[in-house]
Amino acid sequence: MTLASFADHASLLLLGAGLLLWFWGTWPLLESRSYLSKLHALSVADTLGSVLMLLGLLLRIPGQWPLLVLALLALILWNTIFGYVLANCSLASRREPEP
Amino acid sequence: MRRLLPLLLTTAFRLAVWCLLTADLSRLNLLIGLVVALLLPRAHSRPLPLRALLRALGRSLLAVPQAYLEALRLIVGREPQEEEISEATTDSTIPLLVFLDVFRITLTPFTIVLGLEDGGRRYRIHALRLRRSPAADPATGGPTP
């Protein structure tokens, strides 16, 4: 197997795994679960799934690596910190009813 | 060195982002990037302890493979239980260390930081816990305090 076809197969595998995580993490959003447990599932889908997809793209179009690496960094940082921000906001609304 | 570290770190980070964005390592572009990195406003920051920073960075990087392991466990495991735990902060007076801590904890699917409590000494964390077996857990736990 040549290196190019190996990269092709590996990237397909990564893209597929990312898609799988996306669907797995999106499904709980439609169910009636608690807000925070949806956030837990979303961090699997959004952050980890998207990272796998970007790694797959990195193997597929290595010429664009600077932008893809930048996207990878921004994605991990923003998604994670947004998760924290959303969780923190839920805390504020939970405290509101108390005097 | 400790006083210079925040300046060096922010400038290096901004320059790296500039280089990735422009994908150009020519001398002129590097110079422009350096000028932009130095001209952008900076937050006033206290001296950074290098050792604590390296440790926090290492732990944040280790959190990435750990996050994938936890994702797998979450996917194959049965319905998890929710609970709230708390963890001591590394040093809540240095924003970068708090940021790295929050990033490390929130990145893993089992834990999300809800906020600081106890005057900034502890993180309040919302965590999932997998049930061991249906027999061991009769589902009478009730709401956690």
C-alpha cells in the first residue's frame, strides 16, 4: 500500500469517526434530559468529533496545514470555553429563584 | 525572567497565530507580525511562575487523549449518573492558570466546570459517573445535595 492511499484511507476513517461522534452527541439534544448532561454529550460531539474531522482533512489536504492547524486550535479552545460559559450561565439561572 | 514571561508568551502566541494565518515565513511578514503582536493591547499581568505554567500546560495536553478515552467510555457505558464535585484551584490569582485548569477539566466529557466557589479557592464541577451494575445501584439515590 502506498503512503498516499494509506493517508486516504486513514482520513476516511477519521472523518467517519468524527461523524459518528457528531451524531452520538447530537441525539441527546433532542431528548428530555437535563441541560448539563446535554452539555456533556455536546462536548463529545462538538469538540472531539470536530477535531477528528479536522485531522482527517489534514491528511486529505496537507497543503492547507497552516489554516487547518489554526482551525484545530481555535476549535478546541473555543468549544471548550463555550461549554464552560454555558454551564456557568445555567448556574446563574438556577440561583435566581432564591432570595 | 518571571516578569518578562507574560510579555514573551503573549508575543510568541500572537506571532504564531499570525504565521499560521498568513502561511508566510518571509522576513518582512515576520516583522509585520511582530509589530502587530507588540501593538495589540495587553492585559496587565502578574509575574508568572514558570514551573506551575509548564505543569498546567502538560496536564492540559494530556487531557486530550484522556477526553477521547472518556468519550469511548461514555458511548459504550450505560446511562450515567450526575453529581457535583469540587476541586482545589492551582492558583486563582493568575488568570492564565485558571484558564488552563478550566480548559483541562471542561475538555473531558465527564466533567464541566460550573464556576469558582469558596472565594476562588475551589472549582465547582458538574460530573457524570457511570453506574457499576444495575444490582449495585437500586436507583434510590435521590437528588444529590
